[in-house]
Amino acid sequence: MNPYPDRQADLRNGYRAAITTLTGKTSGTMHKQMLDAMQTALLLLDGELNVCDLNAAAEILLGISDTRVKGQPLASLWRIDEQGHSELQSVLHSGIVYTRRQVTLKLLSGQLITVDYTATPVSGIGAARVLLEIVPRDRFDRIDREEDMLAQYETSRVLVRGLAHEIKNPLGGLRGAAQLLEQELDQPELRDYTRVIIQEADRLRNLVDSMLGPREPLRLEAINVHEVLERVATLLAAEAGDWLTITRDYDPSLPDVHGDHEQLIQALLNICRNAMQSLHENRPEEKPFIILRTRPNRRHTIAGTLHRLVCRIEVVDNGPGIPRDMQERIFYPMISGRADGSGLGLSIAQSIVHQHGGLIECESRPGQTTFSLLIPLEKAT
């Protein structure tokens, strides 16, 4: 027994109206506007699996326009294999709804997207048709992954702050006692020992402060991210010399970011220096390179909040990549893939971007590692 009969009827009526609009049975602009307002990508295919029509969500998802693909085969949108083709033909002939989960589609642009799709046979409108409802999984998977990462990051931050408090208190007492003892000692060689105690206490205190990340409040102002990236690129070029190629790939249409100029430079420097050190220690067959790229992301969700516009800054290198078992932990304090690494650079960078309301993501495979800094450009909606 269906517990939601009214909702089911509304959905059927809504799809009937959608199908009528897509097949040209009505020219009502209201139905077309409803279709274009839907978040689900809809494609209508004919008996030969050619595209009859599609809505705005499908255009955005697949990166095409309806005027270019109407009348074109489905294979003009993505590389469909024989199994997928035969399954859609079976829907036409059997009249049975078919659903596939977690399907990877390779668009003709080369982009890979993961989707769920449902093929529904459409009757009563003349020739046989198939309605494809496509739901992208990449976004939902990314949001889940980001939420898990932020939750783990916040847990580690609370743990580090607790440990810092417990460590710094006895360190202060230890340092103070060493200073008092030094004043009571007459022999210079004995004072050398107290100075070692004081210096090591100071070193441990500085290490704990580094684990906590930047403590100064942000000095927010309108910043051109490309000026920040140019400063970082200049510093990298001076440190690396000729063995490293630095490539810029900027989108000049990006508006200013509301942020702290020096802190953003520090976050990007930490990421770029990590990449540079990895390239120096593991020289790839081709010449080592770092790409600095900027792009806008529209309607992007960060930590459960939807932002209309987000600045995406990417740092790409052609190094050996980050081992898969480390990719979930690289933003934790004291986690490093190098024997001489402190494991604080990425943690501090994540903390800085987090203070800007953003997030750092990482995707890595052998030969390509991409760190993406996502910073909101507009107020959350």
C-alpha cells in the first residue's frame, strides 16, 4: 500500500506535463520554465536513441547546448558502450523502467562524471520515446567527503588544542625553574646546562604554537587572487631556479576575494613548497612543473552551506603523487610523507582557508597531484 498517494499522483502529473512539453505537444512557457528549474537532468530520446529535447540541468551537467544536440545520437553526448545501448533499446521494447547506479560517463570533452540514471519508457505520445533522468553523484559524494574531512579536522583541532594546553603549562614551569636555577649557579659550565633546558623549552613551545596554526585575527580586505599567486610564483621561482617550470592559467573574470592577503600567501606557499620539495626529491621523467590555475565555481556547497560563487585556486604538479592511504590524513598536524617533513604546512594552510570560510581539497595519482583551495566569493545563501 502506498503511504503517499497524493505525492505519487503529483509526481506522475508533473512528469506527464514535462514529457508533453519536451515532445512539443504544448508550447506553454510555464512547463518549460518548470523543467529548466528542476535540478534533475532530463533528456528525451526517440526510438533510435537520438536526442529529442533536454532541460537546462542536462545542458549544465553535460556541458552542451540544446540547439547543438537536438536530433543528434546519444553517443554525441558521451561515449556509450554496447551494454548501455542495448539496455536503452530494451527499455523501448519491453516498456520496463530501468535504473543504473554509480555509472561513470566519459563525456566527449574527456571529463568523467559519476551518475545515477533512470530510463523510463514513454507511451501515448505517438512514437516510442525514452525519458532519461540523470542525477550526478560526484557532487553528493564530494559533499559527504568534505563533511567527513571537516569533522575529522575539527576533532583533530580540538585534540591538538587540548594537548597544547597540557604541554605549555609544564613547559612554562620548567623554563621558569631553569631560569631561577641559573641565577643560583656560580660555575659557567653549569649554566650551560640550564641554557639548554631553556632553549629546548622555547623550541617545544614554538612547535606547539605552530601546531595550533595562525593565532592573529584575519585582516580582511578586497584582494585580487592573481596578485597573491604572482607573489607566490615569484618566491617559488627564486627558490627553485631553472629546474622547475611554473605555469599560470588564470581566469581574469574572477572578482576580488574578501580575505587576508598575507595569510593567503602563506597558505599557498605551504602547498607550493610541499609540491616543489616532492618534485625535487622524486624527479619525474619530464621536466618538473607546477601549474597555478584559477576558476569560478557556481552554486558550490562547502561544509553544508551553498554559495552562489566560489573562487577555486588549483596548485597542480607532476610529481609522484600522494599514497592513497595518506590522502585522508595529510591535513592532520604532524602527518608528513617525507622523512624530514614537519607535517605542519598543510595543516596550517587548511586552517587559514577554513578561517576564510573555505576548504582545501586534494586529488592525487601518480604523475598528477591537485590541491584546490575553495574560497567563497559571495555571501552564503
